[in-house]
Amino acid sequence: MSARRAAPRGRRAGAGLLLAALLLAAAACALPGQGSAPAAKAGPPVEVDVGTLTTNLSDADPPRLVQVDVVLEVGGQAAADQVKSAEPAVRDAILRVLRASSAAELAGAQGMDAVRTRIQNEVAKAVPNVVVRDVYFTNFVVQ
């Protein structure tokens, strides 16, 4: 009878070791810089100057314009090179975000933060393997 009980304990112990190994492997993949994280995120911050963008806002009455100078911060020179090579798509993504905004939405610190987040999301779609760490406005005029 004790021989029968020994076998299930052995299987339980083996299953426990297997479970522990799987949990360790999953934890290793979840660590920053490990697993499936984009390779372009790694590296020191590099700034990419997108330049000056001028476009209409969504305001109809009266019509409004916005002019911004945008700098994107990405991780590493490889990511910066990817953004530069996709510059037309990046500029278009930023213009689409701005055109969809009203002057009231761009007002104040909360409006600026919201547009930064939307730009980060749209640039991520334009250049999928690059993580935009931050968006800087070196000039921001709404008329």
C-alpha cells in the first residue's frame, strides 16, 4: 500500500517542479528588456526633430490653426533611424492627431498631455517597432 502512495507523490513533486520552471520562464519573459519587448526601446534616449507642422484644427467657427515644432524621444540610434526613414508617415500621424483636435482640447497642461499621448499612440502605428518615450513641443501656437 505504501508503494501505491509513493507514486502519486512523485508525480505531484514532478508536476510542482514543472510548474515552478514554467513560472520562472514566464517571469523572465515579463522583465523589462526581455521577452517580446520591442528591440527599438533599448538604448539611451535619442531625440528626433520632426520639424514644424502647421494645420487646421477641427474648430469650424471660427476656423483655427495650430503650428507646432515636434521632437520625439526614442530609445537608441536604431529607433531614431527607423523614425527618420518613416518621416512622411510620422508627420502624417501627428497631423491627423492635430486636425482631429479643437483649440479648447489643446488648451492647458491636460490638453497638452492628452495630445502627447495621442501622438505617441499614432506614431507607434506608423512605426510599429519603435517606442516613443516622450513627445516634446518646442513651439506651440494656436490661432
